[in-house]
Amino acid sequence: MAGLFDRLLGRETKTSAAKRLVAMQFGGQPAWRPRDVPGLVREGYERNAIANRCVRLISEAAAAVPLTANLPAAQTLLDQPNPGQSAAELMEVFYGFLQLAGNAYVELAHLELVPRELFALRPDRMRVLPGPTGWPSGWEYSVGGRKIRYSRDTESERSQILHMRVFHPTDDYYGFSPLQAAARALELHNAGGEWAKALLDNAARPSGALVFNGGEGEGRLSEAQFERLREELTSAHTGSQNAGRPLLLEGGLDWKPMSMSPADMDFTQARREAAREIALAFGVPPLLLGLPGDNTYANYREANLAFWRQTIAPLTAKAARSMTGWLRPWYSPDLRIEADVSAVPALMEGGA
């Protein structure tokens, strides 16, 4: 209502159109097109410690690299993008979404074509609108059943949306998430964790079979005997609280272990290799994650230097160039935004 009264009274206020939609959301889950980003986030970021740490390492390190502009007005916008976030907080969200979804979006709120605020938008709520030439003509942001469209001014080339993507060779509009590349390793690593938990819940012992060797004329247990035995095994011989509890067998019953041991399955090594593959997909040296058996780098300092040079520096440089091209129509063709890595301790020590 405040916005309506402002318009009736002839007052104009700067605001984020998507932010208004977020404030009006009362429930419901938006659909991701064409990928299930919430599903990837649940399985990868929320349930997997390796992927979680990789995303945090990249987003926090990249956000620590300041973006510098040669125009004071643009620098002011970059230093304080909106009242609720610092520059580092906004860019951490931006880089985090890029790693999780392969796409990151920033909205520019303006007052009479003067840029005032920047907001990071959730990629699972954004849909690209293809144009007649095959290039995106705009974007549609959906929250709680409401939608707002953004379009690019074909004359001035101004756009309220910055869309940065991770390279995808078979998609014209959306990027490819590192989580998707690591999907098989994530499944293996998560399944290994569930297997270890189940093993612990079952007293950390391999499963087996109770064999009934009855006497003559006793070829099998009765239904009542079978149910009683199964109930006793479930209640008295499973769970960590029953670890080591002896199994009392009645006449004619014999315990035959059947499952392979964790050593036979090479369980621990399989999880380590999956963790290394996840780290590889994100571009994080395994040594930085504390993974054992990694001899790629001589020491932690060398691994950290490789992380900054091969992952963070290219990422922040790409973001700076994207920001430059996006904001030039709003400011001046002379605008130049750069990622200032000169003060990064790891690169200074490495002689970059």
C-alpha cells in the first residue's frame, strides 16, 4: 500500500521488484526450470560435508576479493550494495549460488535510471525468456505464485538483471553446476555415510543368517516361532545400545555370518576417492579439506596457492568483467571494474 500511496502523491521510491515479491510470499515451493536446484542443494550442500565445505571455501574466499571501479559512483554502489548487506555478504551469496546452481543473478534497483541498490536473486526462482534471435530477451522471477518480468532495453542496452553462468556446452540459457558434475561421487559418498550409520545401528556387526537344523520331522520353524525369533532379534540385538550383547540360540539354531566386512568392500577407500572427486569438480585441492592420502601438493601452502590461482582468481576476474559489461550502459562506456587480488596474502606469499 505504501508504494500505491507514493505513486498517488507523485513520490517515487527506489525498490527491488523481486524483494517485494519475497515479502509477499506466504508458502509454496517454486518449480525450478529446467533443473531441480533445491534437490541438488539438499543432497549436496545440506547432506554432504565435502560439497558444503567446497562451496563455502570458494564463496567466502572469492567474496573477500574486493571489486574496484574507476568511477566513484559505481564504487559506492559496489561498496554498499543495499541497506541489508555488505559487499562481501552480497558477493558470497552470488558466488555460492554460482557453485550450487551454475547460475547467479543480481538485480539492479534504480531511481530515474540512476543505480541505487543491488540484490542477489535465487536461481531456482528465475527463468530465462528466450528472444526471437535465440538470445535471452528477459527473465521471469517467481515467488509464491506471483511473477515479475525483466527485459533488456534494446536501445540503451540497459538491463536490471546480471546473469552469470558456469559454462554449459549443451544449454543456450543456463549454466552447469559443479554439483551436477559431482553427482555420482555425491551419491556414493552419501550412501557410504548411510551404510556406516546403519552398520553402527546394528551393533557394527556383519549381518548373517540363523539356520534351523531341526531333528527328524522338524524341517522348519512354525510361524509363531519365526515371528517370536524375529521380534527378539530386532528388539534385543540391534542398535548401538546392544553392542556386544550375546545372542542366545535355542536347540537347532546356528548363526552363519554372510556379509562382507568393510575391509573386503574397501569401504573407507571408496569414500575417500568419492570425496576427492567432489573436491576436483569444485576446483578445491583435497589437502585443504583435510583428506588423507593426498600427495599432489608438497604442503598446505602450495595447495592454498594453487586454490587461489586456479580457482578464485579466474572466478573473481570473470565476475568483474561481467559487472563491467552489465553496468556500463548505466554509467559510462569508460567504466572499468576489476578484482583487486593485490592484497591476498596467499598470492603475495606465492610471488603472484
